[in-house]
Amino acid sequence: MAVPLEIRQVPRPKNTIVKLTGKSWAVIQRIGCEYKNGKNYPKNGPVIGHIINGEYVPKKEISIELRPKNYGDYMLAKNLSNDILKDLMHVYGVEGFRIFAIAIMKTLNPDANDSLIEKYYEESFLSVDFPNMKLSKSTVSNFIYKLGCDTNKIIEFIRKRVEKTNANDLVAIDGMLKNYNSKITSFGSLSYKSRIKNTKNISIVTAFNITTKDIICSLPYRGNCVDFTSFPDFLEKTNIKTGVIIGDKGVSNGKNIPDQVGYIFPIKRSLSILHKLNIYDMEEKFSNKDNTIFYKKLKHENKFYYAFRDNNRFSKEHSDYLKSKKYTIENYKKLKDKFGTIVYISNQDLEPIDIYKMYKQRWEIELVNKFYQDNLNLKEVNKKSDISIYGAEFIKMLSTIIGYRIKNKFEERGILNEKTFSEALKVFNSYKKYKINIMSGSWIVGKISKKDEEMILSCLI
């Protein structure tokens, strides 16, 4: 039977329902949700009291154990991303909590699509820190669409992160392709690589701080928008004006870079200007491990050119060409000075060995792209409108920032010497908290092995 209004209006503990049992109105604890057939259903716990004579009367000495909450992985992510939450609150106000919650759930649960966010939220201690969030599939989908509608706020948030970059930081910028075959949006396009596989892509351009090993930001572009086209737009939108940008081949020749920003880019070995400068005539050298590197530095039209010849690579390229079917004496004469070489253009007047070492550090952003696709399972796009893609990729940017910080923490503590990223995260997921007393609201940590506990606490402290 329906519960009378006068019974429902009696003050009682939160997260409870009233039900007629026999001749009395029992107050029953709601202990969470149960996930069945793609939906969450309320799950009831024990009777914790009764409504008697218009008042709530609790049972005495109630001590029960509720469904556990995932604590270790959430606290790790939270501790490493307080600055992100602060910036989100500054830009989005209270909505920043929801953005933060969704991003963390996607970081800790790579399979967390819109329909699973609520399930993982209920299972996490995040639901205790940020209670009563509406995270149903439709709510999350609509919220992500709403995020994409206001790209000005996304850019504002990104620029706040860029402002934290120091003038001496090394910043690598690179593009990455993701599969996206929708016929509805303008993002999905055939890139040079995707034509071979007959699949469409979108491009994600990412800025990574090599000095701090922190991801700065990322933005989505059309899949056929090559790096040297998207790069100037990315710099303008993100307002990157400090640091030294280390880009990939084809990204830029420095023409579209603000004057106050340093840059180092590799350029094509076949450019005619390099022959005019006689750049491949190298005499000076330095040692690099078991290898010898020849180099030459020149200044031309207010730009610096740095050429390097790797002796080991020279031997291999030279040998491979002599064995190839493409060999002709005419081509050999044109190519022989270029074997094993790489040439950089820069606005930085530095020692050649420093330029060489700085560019070698660029491999860090390749690790970011690999981490993005392999560990966070973010290599495909499943949104059906341009607006939703902007919102979804903003969330994924946050997830990648948080996830990469977790990876750095694992590396710092030596955890990745014994476990993969996913294996380590599972250990943190096993560190749970239990609410043992409804009325006092006290929580206790569940028991795990001493070795796992020491590993977890080393990262949380």
C-alpha cells in the first residue's frame, strides 16, 4: 500500500525508505544500487528503525556492513588531480564536480562508456565525497553535449593550464589519429594512413611538458587536417607562448610560431636551402654512448640550422641502399651525404649537443599517445555530433592527464618494474572502505596483504 504523507514527512536518516511490515512502519536502509540488464536498481538493506507515534525510533546498537566502496584507486587519482578540480571549479562552477567525477571514472575504468559511469560512481568512494550526483546514461550524454556547446569554457580551462608552463620548459606537440567512421559529423575524414585501411579518422593534437612530464592539453581536429595545418590553430587557441616547442616532421617550419616561443623542428633532408648552406659537410663531433655523432651549426636569416650524422645509422642506411633495387650511381651521389643525418631548424642559439639531447627527449610524447590508446582504451570515438566530440574529447583529455600522473607515480615508486599499469591499478582498486555503522557513519578499511598495503600507502602518503 502507499505510504501516507504524514508518515513520509517524519524526519529520518538519509537514504532510507519506509515500508509497512505487519502493523508497523519500518525504516529500511538503502545500501546502493544493483546493476542488471544495463540498468541500476535500488538495493535495500536492513531495517534500522520504525516510525512510532509520528517519530523515528532507531534500533539500538545497529552495527552492519554495507557494500564496499573502491577507495584506493579513487584516492590516488584524487590526490594527483586536486589542481584540475580547482581549475574546473573556477571555469565551470559546481558543474566542475560532475566533470571531475566523469573524468576520474573513465581514468580508473577504461570500459566506462556513458551507460556505465553511474555504476562505477556508485561503487567508488567518490560517491561519498561527491554524493547524489545524477549520472544516468542520458544525463551523462546530454551533459557531454552541453560541454561541447561551450568551447569557450574548454579553451578557458586549457589556457589556465598553459599559464602554468614556465619559460624554460620543453614542450612537445604531436598529433595522433583515432578511428571514427561516422557519416554525420565533419570530423571523420580519410587521412593519408587511413586510406590504406579504408577507415576514417579524427586527429588529436596534444601538448606535453617534457620538463615536468605532465600533459598540458589536447584538442580534436579533422582526420585529414595534417599537422602543419592544425598546428598554428592549436597554438592560437591554447595560447602557448612560453617554453621551447619540440615538434615532429611536417609540423611547422617556425613561420607560425609566436616570437617569444622557442621551437625545434626537424626538416626534410632534400630541401634546396640545405645544399646552399653546405650543411652536410660536418667536421665536428661528440660521443653518444657507443656511437659517434658528427654535427654542424649554421645561422641563416635569423634561424639556426643544426645538422647531425649518426655514425651507426649512417652505416646501416648506406649498406641498405647499396643492396636495394633502387640503387643507381646518380642517386647514390645525391644521397651519400644524407645517410644517417637529421637536420633541425630552430630559433634557439644553443650548443648542438644540447639541441640533440632536447629533441631526443621528444620520445616522451610518443609514450603519452601509446598510454592514451593502450591503457585508457581511448583509441576510438563513439559520438555522433561535432558538439559531442568536443565535449567527449575534453573529458578524455582530463582522463589522460590524471592517468598519466598515476603512471608517473607508479614509475616513481618502482611499481612498474614488477607490474603493468593495469595490474597495479587493480591492486589499488582492491583497497576498499566499508561503512559499518549507519547512525555514526563510520568507515573502516578492508583487509589486504601487507605487501599490497605498503605499495598503496607509498603512493597515497
